[in-house]
Amino acid sequence: MKKLILILPLLTLFLGGCFWEDEKKRESITKGWSPKTFFTQAKEQVSAGSMDKAIELFEQLQAAYPGSKYALQSKLEIAYALYKSEDYDSAIERLNSYIKLYPNHFSTPYAYYLRGVISEDKSRSILDDYITDNAQRDVNSVRDAFNYYLALIDKFPKTEYTEEAKTRLIVLRNILSRHELFVAIYYTKKGANIAAINRSKYIIEKYPNTPSIPAALHLMAYNYDIINTPILAKDARRVLAKSYPLYTPHYSLED
């Protein structure tokens, strides 16, 4: 009994010491800040353009207050900060993880939407509005964006992001069809006429009602002439004249 009496104070002292150490560790992590303060400070860093510092604060917030609503929101904020830092792949990885962990959370539609936005920007160049055309480059990220928006519309058809996603799909379809047209033109220049015809058909079947359709018909007729199939060339020109009577070729087959 005396031993037990002696042990209890020692045990109490030991547990008290552990508690004090835990509090010290917690204090070192939190800096004495509340979750809201952490979040506010991190957002200020985002506004200032200090993305690395913002990400560091968001991660400290998650470590200090893992169960708070701010910790959950900070996961999306980190993805956004990575996106603004042009670390597109890491941002999308974070969003994929978020969607997997919180498939039905009210903030998850935003994660779907942001994936699309990031993939779109990944394919852009600052010269696209003046000189270049992203349809002439690799369009894998454009396809990814297209599929991300489709997934958003399918999973969350009535969210505030859905209408914007539908609008973006129209833009992306036009880019994808224009890309196929550039490929068909390339094949025509190289003398791969059958391949050019097949690409033109693909545009018509896969991307109806896009601005590339009349050029695809015109190019198809040209290639049919080259391979000496006048009836098919005539049919293509008939459809072109009927559907797009004012069309004037805007592409060139000159190198």
C-alpha cells in the first residue's frame, strides 16, 4: 500500500510533465494563433503573391487544427496557390486527393471546377491572343479540362460552377476541332491524303457545329480531288455549299 501511495504522486508528476510537453509542442505549432488567424494570415500571403509562404501557413494550420473547417478549406487553398505558382500537376494532384477524400462535400464542386481551369491554363501561352494558337500545340491538357468539366456537370448538375463549365466546354470543343484541322492540313501538305480525309471526317463526326466544319469539308474535297475520287469530292462540296454558302478558305497549304 505504501508503494502504491509513493507511485501515484510520481505517476501524476510524469503525466503532468507529458501534458506540459504536449502543450509546449502545440504552442510551437500554433504560435498562439486561432485557426481563423492562421487562415487569414495565409490568405494575405496569397494576395501579396507569396505563394510559398501561404502554402507553409496553410500546412501549419492543418497540423495544428486538423479537425477545423479552416483546415479543410486550406486544402483547396493550397491547390489554388500551387496553381498560381504554375505548379499545375501538383495542384491537380491535390484536387484529385480532395475529391477522393470528400466526394460529396459542399465545396467539392469547386475542386472539380478548379481542375478544369488549371488544365486549361496549362495549355495556354501569353502569346495565344496575338500570335500563337494553343490548338497547334499538344492538346492533352485541353482534353483533360474538357473531361474534368464533363465530370463536374455529371456529378453536380445544379451547382454554381456548372453553367460556367458548360460555357467552357464550347470553347474547348472549338480548340479540339481546330487542332484536328491543323493535323489534317499537315497530312495534306505531306501528301498523306487518305489520312487527311479521315481526319476531316473525324472533325465532322466528333465536333459538329464547330467553326472548323466548313474548312474540314473544303479540305476533304481537295484531298478527294488529289486521289482522283471526283464523286466524293463533289459530294463534299455540295454539303459545303448548302450548309456554308459564304465560306471562304482561311487556311493555306503553303509551307
